[in-house]
Amino acid sequence: MRKPLYRDHALVLRVQRLGEADRIITLLTRAHGRVRAVAKGVRRTTSRFGGRLEPFGHIDVQCTEGSSLDTVTQVEGIELFGRRFIEDYPRYTAASAIVETAERLTPIEREPSLRLYLLTLGALNALSQGERLPTLVLDAYFLRAMAYAGWAPALRDCAVCAEPGPHRSFSVPAGGLVCVNCRPPGAAHPTQTAIGLMNALLEGNWDAVEGVDVKVRNESSGLVAAHLQWHLERGLRSLPLVDRRETTS
Amino acid sequence: MYEGPIQDLIDEFGRLPGIGPKSAQRLAFHVLAADATDVKRLALALTRAKEEVRFCTSCFNVAEAELCRICRDPRRRDDALCVVEEPKDVVAIERTGEFRGRYHVLGGAINPLEGIGPDQLKVRELMSRLSSGSINELILATDPNTEGEATATYLALMVKPMGITVTRLASGLPVGGDLEYADEITLGRAFEGRRKL
């Protein structure tokens, strides 16, 4: 019996070696969610489409369905972002953290996740244009991806009792800013500018982000990373390797 | 499922990279059918490889002594250093006969998704070799994939302030191929790296 074929737009999240010359490609597709597919012979220099199946690629892919893994049969490149990232190490490390987050936020294979797909595509696109600092794009992606997953940090009202802010304490286990009555022991006390930056990144208000001091950006990054990793229950492998040197092109 | 030593053998073969359960079973029965002397030779080769092969203290290639064959060779150029990901890449470059300098094996490529950064590779050791002052050219021969290219970019970023010439292996069309079958990335790279005749 012929196996069913499907065609979809996808982002290449991860590639892993398989056997002599094959690879397992993890894709975040537009309509089919996260799928894992075998790409046969792509490590050989004679491969027709190996170059298009590198990480961070936005591709038009055709696969045959398999019982555990699908098989890639055709690939066309739409925008191969990896080519831009490899020339800029900080952007490469930020892009790695983005695709790892996308993979972790789609734990169930073949469950469509269009909003996350579009968000990840947008983040890679913004990163490739080089107009914004890679770490800011990364933090904006983390915050919005968490919002899609239902884990948006409370950045105005108290995360516990919903008392309107502004509040001065931030608790990752509580879910964001907390009022003086709900503040648990060990809560952080970030500056209001760091909270303002997180709000601006979550809402995509890039005008408010421009010119924010590096110290404030680091403070905000620390809170965002802690919040994300608390909800993911396991640290991101790529996050400690994100190069925070400041580069825009 | 088999019993006793044969199942143990199948399980051990099955743990090797690229060997599935069927291949493991085929290899195990091949070993059973083989001459006792052949099997002993195989067992000895495995044990000797594990006990005697180590990594060169200078370039981290596989070696039988403290230094590998290439690092011991006084006829090799000391002013050119070629950086590769794995020992098997050294063999591939040696087969070309084009390079007479020395090597440095990183032990992989930077891959944040797998938690591999510069600290997990032999980058610090490379910097220490470069600071000796005798090397004029650093050739980056990491794989032409995303991880390999990103590793080359990182190394170039670190090494260029030292005043050493950093070069990257060219990418392009395979010898003997037809142009129409080349993918757009490879063909694009070949155009970028075209040379004057």
C-alpha cells in the first residue's frame, strides 16, 4: 500500500545524525505541528537537498508518513536563515535557543501549533534582519511564546490576588509580580525599568526598547529566562551558551 | 529473544552506532559461525584499541604514543595549522596530499542545541598553541554545515585579533558532477568563491 504523502511549510528545528549518511530532521510545520522525519543520504556531498535541511531553514517540504518517523522526499528552500546566522555567532546562539524553545513547547508530535509556528518564523526573520539586538529578539520570543503557552508572567497586577500594580516584587514560582501581601520569601526586587522592558518586549513596543541600558536588559533577561525554565521544568541546553555580545548589522 | 551469551552479544552489537536489532543479530551469528582464531583476533583488536590508543597531547588526534605520527614528523610545516572536528577528518585531508602543516582536532563542533559550546571543545588548547607565535596561517576545515560554519565563525572571531591569517576551506561543486544537478546553496557558494583563471 502506498504511504500517504503530505506537503507543508516548515521550520527546521534540529538535525541529528542517523546511520551512515542519513539524518533525522525535526520540523515545526505550519499545518502538521512538530514532526520528525528521516532525510536519506543527506550527509553525502551528492545529496540534492541536504543543504536545505540545515537548522533554522524555512522550507517547503514533502514527506511520506511513516509509523514512527516520516520520510522527506522533496525540499525547496523558502528562506534559509542559517546562512545569515553562521556569519554572526551571537545571532547563531540566539537562534539555537529559539528553536530549542519551539521544540520544547510542542511536546506532542503532529499537534498543529500555528501561532507558535508563526511566532518562531517571525523571530528567526527578525534575527536574520539584524536590526535588533539578538538578546532582545530572544527575550521577546520567550515572553510571547510563554504567553501562547498560557504562562505569560504577570507584569502589572499581582500574580496571586490580581491587585492592580505597580508592584515591586517578582516571584517566578508565583508567576510574576506580586503585591506585598502575597510576596513569598526569596522574591526578587527588579527595577521598574526592567519590568517596563519586559512589558514592551511582550507587547512588541520596540520604540520603548530602544536605548535601554545594558544593565537593565541583563536584569530583564535573567527574569525572563528564570520564568521560562521554571515552566519548562528543565533548563534549555542552549541558553547558557547564548553569546550576549552586542551586534546588529 | 535468545538466551545467555548470544543475546549478550546481540545486545552489545546493538549498542554500536548505526546498528539496529536485525544487524546486531546478523553480526552475532556471523561471529558464532566464524573460526575461533578470527574471533580471538577481533576481540584482541578491540581490547588493544581501547587500551593502547590515546589522544595526542598536542593536537588531540588519535595516537599510539604521547604525540601522534603527524606531530612527531619533523618534515611537517610548523607555520600552518589546520583545525578539524574529528580525527577522521585528518585522514580525509591527508588523503588529498595537499597539506603539509599540522592539525588541531576540536573534538566536535559548537552545537548549542546539544549543549556543546567552546568550553566543551579543545578551543582553549588551540588558543594556547596559537599564542606560541610560530603559526602564521590557521585553516578552518570544520564541516560545511551550520554547526561547522558557526564554529569557524567563532574561531575566526577569537583568532583574528592575534594577527594570524585565518582561512576557510572553499565550498563548491563536486568534481565530476553536472551543474544542473547542483542545489542552489552549493552553486551559490561556488559563485562566491570563483577564482581567476
